[in-house]
Amino acid sequence: EVTAVVGPSAAGKTSLVRLLVGIWRPVSGSVRLDGANVADWVRDDLGQQIGYVPQDIGFFEGTVAENIARLGPADDAKVVMAAKLAGMHDSILSFPNGYETMLGETGHVLTGGQRQRLAIARALYGSPRYIVMDEPNAALDDASERSLVVLLRALGNDGVTVIFTTHRPNLIAAADNLLVLSNGRQVGYGPVAAMLAAARQA
């Protein structure tokens, strides 16, 4: 299923995301992936199972291909597939050295939209079955946002569990469920259609 997490600023969306991918440990309770506590996983093993798009996107000193492959052994076919799914393939081909273009502090300068789509490609690399995205459409134009909606729906239909936060309502169209946060607490959760209908009545 695909779940959208919404709420005002400082509602706790990014904090929840960091808990969901094991960056932070909960003070109480646990986050479990296939029944196993995320905090107990070996970090490198967990990284291979999760696709993650942070709100603050950074890239390592390395090539575009190496960054998409998360600096692990790069499978060229998987790198290209991830880039195509993220709508980034054609842009990469226009870079000075294509997939071998260097990124990082001294590397090729990316636009905000390119950074976001490249981060999405990195999250998709290796076809993980659990993907968490924090504001994945914050820097996307309308066309890229529509493509992201299509991608999220396709991932859900393919059996991938996707959780994303957003401030922009267009992306909610891709979700099955809607989680509403306020002041660090859940104030609503359910199927998108039912949640929106209840909001209109309220």
C-alpha cells in the first residue's frame, strides 16, 4: 500500500520518517520490518532493503552511477532502470559525461528538480520493497510531479510498501491511505477517499 503523511509544519512528519528507516530509535515502542526491529538490523543489510529519499538531499563524491547505486557495486542495467523510473535518464545523458559525471561538492551542479529526481532514482535502485520519501515533490515542477504520482501508483500496484510525506495535495492522489499528524500525534488515519470526505464534512 501507499500511505501519504500530512500535517502542518512541526507536526512530526520528518521525525516519523527518520524512525521508519532506522535513523532514529524510538524512546518507547519499536519500528518493525517483516517482524524484525529495524533498530536491530545490520546497517548495511538494512540499507539494501529500504529506499529512502530524505528532505535534505546530498550526494557523495563519485559518479552519477555510483551515487544511484549508493556507492555499492553498480549494476549498469539497474542504474539505468532506476533513472528511467525517476524520469532522470534523459537529463543524465545531457550531463558532460553522462552516467560517469562526477557529483559531490566539486562535481556537476544540479538543479533542485534534478537533485530530487536523482535522489528518487537512488531510492529505487535494486527494487526495494519498502520505500520511504520525505517531501519527494518539494522541488519538482508540475510535469515531474504528475510523473511521480504515476510512479507511486505503479509501485503500490507492484506490491511495494511506500510511505511519503507531502505539503502539496496533488501527490495524495497516489496514496491508498492518509495519515494526519499534529503536534507529534496521529489525529487521523484511513483510506484517502474516506479521510477526504470526513474532512469536507467537518
